[in-house]
Amino acid sequence: MKLENSGDEYQPPKSGLFLLQVCIVLLFTLFCARFWYLQIHRGTEYARMAQENRLRHERIYAPRGEIYDASGRLIAENRTAYGLAIVREYCPDITAALAQVSAWTGVPLERLRSRYEQDRSKGRSFDPILVLTDMPFEQVAPIEAELYKWPGLRVVTHSRRNYPEGEAFSHLLGYVAEASEKELTADPELSLGDMVGRLGLESFLEKRLRGQKGLYRLEVDVLGRPLSRTLVESSHMGQNVTLSIDARLQHAVMEAMREYSGSVVVMDPDSGKLLALVTRPAYDNNIFIGGLSARDWNALRDDPRFPLQNRAIQSAYPPGSVWKLMMAGMLLENGISPEEKVFCPGWYKLGNHTFRCWRGGGHGMVNMKDSLVWSCDVYYYSMAVKLGINTMEPFARACGYGQQTGIDLPYETSGLVPSRAWKKRRFGEAWQMGDTVNASIGQGHVLVTPLQTAVFLSSLVNGGELLKPQLLDDAPREVVGRTPISEASLAWIRKAMVQTVEGAGATAKVLRRKDMKIGGKTGTAQVVKIRMQGARRLKAAEMEFRQRDHAWIGSWGEKDGKRVVVVTMIEHGGGGGAVAGPVTKAVYDILFPPPPEESQSQ
């Protein structure tokens, strides 16, 4: 039998209607929860993100402070430069963009790609990466006209460092280069593309020279193209600096040194200010500004003449006979009479070893003044054996040797004043009397810098004060120590130095001037053991260049109430007075022009 239900009597199941209602309520609740999460819980954050999509911030590079010489001559300047930067966040195709930059500028694509890859890890995705730092002005307008087709590329105007004086100031100033990843991490004030000082005063005065960057706020469209620009914070240039160095004198000294390797220090003994600080060979610091290729860097670094070395403060040499000035002070302060004589036959016998005097035939009977004027070695051999290294070492340190002078330049070396403890620690050997004999004439293990010698000579002139060498014109006079030499002994040494220039048989007679008082002391520092040919000592011209002695001359001059100290050191220059003397004389002739009649006689 077949059963049929009438349509009017059919009722759908109530459970299905309830389920539909529950689904609608759940969906509505889910939408409400999501709206609450987006608009209330995360609303502020998303509003900020939306605002940032419309607004951009752009840093304004601040020029570095400029550097002037003592006469107001500009020696480190800024000039406007145009660069091309790429912002990864807005650039859809980095490879195509770099290829287009190469087509615009003619710069090889591999070089651009290498620069981009080098810097991409240093900053954030929205930081501009400079792939070109110095475009010619005539390229800028055509490129800007095409930039609308290339989102993420932009022309950047910035300040570029320039050193118009070239090699004469390279060791003093150093140079600037783009901040490394390590520097960016260490200094929160730095950002990608910033230039920081490397070496010299650019490095030492980085905080003073670095400017304060400004900020622009840009409103952009959906494609990231700028619609308006608002200045939020102005940039401020770094502080200008004036040096005590005289550019005219600096160049003249460079010319006087010709092709010699070495250094010259010119110092005011009363204030501690440096008038010249010259090192040769030097380098052109402008080559570092735009980035140096690996090949060029290796060539500069591996140059056998070491042009990157600041020889005035970073190279230490045996001082040779210039050391005898300190020795004379030590002898006087330890009760040795300046009239006590020593016989010099041309050699000094100690045990089974013979120490020679520079003059093979000897000097005969020599007192302290004669030992300085004629630079007799045997006199100091004999006196050193009498007093010993335990007297010499602390006295030399008290005179400023074996320690940094404190000059405002990086990487200054302290030189070396040897001692018994030092030799035991360094070589595992006991100190010998022969070591004392060698040290007495500035040989053996003794090492000093030209600047240390200038500081000590200044103390002989100014009454015994060891002054910090100052490079800045506004730097105050700073006394860092005092030598243990009495005023009477200082006066005696100064008088002996004048006799070393003016006396009979004087070794520094090349400095002699009728119109001014000059005191000096020459020095010949052995690089290798004295070379002999039979009983005759070989001359410098008969030796290989690297085996020739270093030439020193330390001096001070006075005229019309003005005093100056000049120290010259020529590497492998041979005899001290013959090579270093004319360079030192040129400095005095520049600072104190001789009268016309004396100039003609010269």
C-alpha cells in the first residue's frame, strides 16, 4: 500500500533552521572581532603604516667643517657633488636599474653591481645606496628627465671633500671615506653613505668636523613619486678648524727635501705649536674620496718607500749623536764636571770588543764641550761605563723619550728607551756593558721619533718644560712634564750647541748665520754595523742605499725675540750635516730671511 503526504501538512526539521541561525551569528561575530582587531587593537599601527606609505623621510647631508692653515689658507674644503642612489624598497628590478645607470653614465655594469652588493647589507631597504658618488654636472639634467620611468633611482646632492694642497698635507689631514658596516653599527649618528675621517686630523677631529644632518618630509603618490617636500630639520655644517701649520712653510720644506725620504718638524718651543710637520714621500689624499680600487690600494700599500707612513710620529730611528744632548744633561746632573777630559784615540776597548769613534784618527783629549762640538763618541763610551744604564734609562724617560708626545694624531709610536728588564723580557738575555756603550751615542736598541726630539730640544730652550705639540691654532699651551736638567745645565748645553754651529771644526757649521743665533747638533745613525775597507771606514757613496746611515740634525734658532726648533731626519742620507743641514738651513732662511748681503754671499 502506498502512503502520500499532503503538502499543507509537511513541516521541515527545526534543527536545520537553528543551525543556519548559529552560522550567521558566528560569521557576524567573526567579522566584528576582525574589525575590532584591525581598527581598534591594531588601528594605530596600521594608520601609521598607511601614513608612511604616503610620507617619506629624506636625510639632508651636512657638510664637514673646513680646515685652514695659520694664515687662513683653505687646505680641506667642500664642494658640491652629485650622486646617483638606488632605494631597494621602491625599485622593482634592481638589475635593470643598474643596467640603465651604466647606459646613462658609461660606468661598467660590474663596477656598479659590485658597489651595490658591497653596501646593500649596511642599511635598511629604504636607505638610499649610492652607486655613483661624483657625476659630472652635465649628466645630471638628462638623467633627472628620465627618472620618472625608474622608481627607486634618485639623484642625490651632497658635499664632497677636496684637498687642494695635495701631498704637502696628506699625513696631517688624512682623508675621508664612506663609513664601514662596523662604524655604522658602532655609531647611531651615522647612516648609509656618510663619510667619516680616516687617519690624520680628519679622524682625530671627527666629532668636531662632522656636521649635523637635516631632514625632509616627502609626500608621494602610489608609485612613490614625490608630490611635495617639507623641511623638518635644517642641517648644520661641522665646525671649522684653523691649524698652527703654515702652508707656505710646509710646501717650502717639501721642496727642500727633494726626493729624500724622511721628515722635518718645526716647533715653537715656547707655545708648543707646530709650524710645519713634513713627511716624505707622501700621497695624494684626494684619491681616497671616491673609493680606491684594490689594485691602486695594493700598489700604494706595497710601495717600498712606504708613502702612507707618517715618519714624524710613526717611525722610530736610532737618534745617533743628537742623543748626546740628553747625555750631556745627564752627566751634568750627575756631578760630571764639563772640564773633565777623556782621551780619544779613535776607538774604545771594552773586553775583547772595540767600539770605534766616527773619526778614525781620534780627537785627542776631549772635554764635554769638545765632545758636542766635534761629536766625539769615545767621550760618551767612557762616561756611560762610569754611570751605567740604570742612570741613563730613567733620565732619558724623564726627558720625554720612550713615551708618546700626545700630539692630536692617531697611531703615534712611543719609540724605545732600553733597560735591563726590557732586554730580559724581549730577548731573554742579560744586559751587557756593551749595550750601555752603544746606547750612550743613540745606537743599539735606542729608538726615537723626530717629534720626540723636537719636544726635547724645545725643553732645552724654554727652561726645561716638555710641551704637548699642538696642531690647532686655538690650542692652549700644555705642559706634560719637566726634564730633570737644571737651568744652569740647560744654559750650558745651549751655549755648547751654538759652538757646534759657530766653533772651529763645528759639525753643524752649515747652519751658521751672522744675523741670528743658531744652536745645533748633527747625528749620523748607523743602520748596519760600521763597514770597513781595511782600516778605512767606507763612505756613504760606497755603500748600498739601504745600508747608508740616517742623517739627523736637531737645532734651535733665535732672532728678533722669536725662537723656533727645527729637527730634520733623512733616511739613509749618510752624514748628518751634509744632507740634513741644507734642509734645515732652508727652513731658517724662510722663517728668518737673511739680509741681502748675506744672501748674495751664500
